[in-house]
Amino acid sequence: MLGFPCNQFGAQEPGTHEEILDFATSKYGANFQIFAKVEVNGADACDLYKHLKAEQSRPDGEADIAWNFTKFLVSGEGEVLARYEPGTTPEQIAADLKERL
């Protein structure tokens, strides 16, 4: 699991990288790599999110990320296997992972 903070959704990530990292680890016990803040939509979207969105759009066909906590399942070879919208539970993703292992 990799985390990419973004401040494009209700200004929920206004802090520095250090502040975001401290918040995620102290409040939520995040124990995965959290990268520097990125843009996920618009002209300044980082290359990773341009790729993810091009490979897997939302169920309504739109590519842009609608809200925080959109998740992508990516193979070890970089193939985008699935996209999960914010309401998807970890249990739903775990079931999908079992099918792909």
C-alpha cells in the first residue's frame, strides 16, 4: 500500500509532508509509505495519476478522481488491475485480492 496525499478535495491536506505523515501515523496508525503531496486532477496532475486514471476510469466513465480515498490495485508489473471508489471497504478489496493471487 502506498499513500499519496492531495489537497484538491475540500482542502483536507493543507499541511506539510511532515505534518501529514505525523497525522496519518498518530491518528490512524498508518504503517505504509506516504509520499509527498500530489495533484491528482487537472493540468498539474502527477504522471502516476495520469496513468492510473487513463487505465481505469470511474464507473460513470469519468477519469478524474471524485474524492479522497480513491484506491487502485496495481500489479507488480505496473498493470492497473482495478479502481476502487472512496466507499469501498478494505474487506471488499481483500476479497478481490484473494481472487487475483
